[in-house]
Amino acid sequence: MSTAVERAKSVGGLIASRSAMINSLFKSEEDAKRFRAIAVSVTANKNLEQCSDESLVSCVMGIAQLRLSIDQNLGHAYIIPYNKKDKDGKILWTVAQLQIGYKGFIQLLYRAGWFVTAYEVFDCDKFETTFDNETMAMKYDFKPNFDEREDDNTSWSYAQLKGVLVVAKDNQGNTATNFVSKKIIEKIRLKSDNQKDAKKPSNIWETWYVGIVTGK
């Protein structure tokens, strides 16, 4: 097991060896330098200490190629440790995998000409759905109840989340709206190897549950 300093040094060396490629992906050398510095800090995180250096650098390069921010506080992308196990459940090794956050997908859609906004819907909010026979589409009546919300409380947000209302508009003025229920969100969450508890999120999902699904 390496220390954070040792990990930063070893991964930092691998990232530095790819400086030319990283520089080519950013508008300025200063942006590329900032990206590399944050990448070293992120990969030295204690939660990733069991991951191989190669898998960490692979994630870093994936984020760079997508031109997303590697600062996990911005929610563009996350580096998640995944345990590879044998048939008896014994951990063989741990690798880092790249997970694009919702805000990262919003950035990618924006570059493709789509403007996307997501709104969390809680049980305390007014939220009604109807089907419009003329447009053959669902219509949503949504009024958030900010007085009763406790969305700064992670446990409350997870327990009370009804789903997410997504509104997308392209540069031609076309608009699409869809509601993603919590059941669907949970189905996606539980596909992750590090999410085994159906009643409680863990790791990055526990810290950024609403942020992951809304990009906020």
C-alpha cells in the first residue's frame, strides 16, 4: 500500500509523461498545466489508494480527451474504485474506472447544440403529469416547495427524492422534456460494482447523490 505522497509521485510521473498529449487537448498550456495538477491531487485520494497506477492514468486521459473538468467538486466526472472478485467473492485486484457525471453529459450535449437543465423533484413538491393527446407527449406541472425542502441534507434528499425532471432545448428551438423516476435512478446506481445496498447509497453516491443525477 503506497502513501498519498508516493502515489502522487508515481501517478504524477505517468501523467507528466503524457504532457504532450494532454497539452494538445486544451486551448492553452496553462489550462493543461492546471488539469495535470488537479489530476495528481485527485488520484492521490485515499479512496483510490488500492487502484493500479495504470488504471488511474487511463481515467485521467479519458477525462482529458472528453475535455471535461477533473475537479470532482464540479461533477463532470468521477474516478471510482472497482473491486475485481473471483467466483467466491474474494477481491483479486482493484481498478479505477471513469464515471461521467450528469453535469459532464450536459457539457457534452451543449457542445452538440443542446441546452439541458435538470430539476430534482421531492415528495414535498407539487408534481403532476398528464398525457397530451394532440402532441402525443407527457406534460408536467411542477412547483417546487422550497420552504419544506431540506435539500442540503444528503439523507433527506435521498429519502425524499421522487425523481428528476429533465428539460432539453436545441439551437433550433426544439424542446424535449422527460421525467426520470427515482426507481430508474436507483436501477442505474445499483449497476455499479461498489453499490450493493439497495436501501442506502455509498461512496461517491452517498456524498453527491442529487449532484450526480442533476449535475448540480
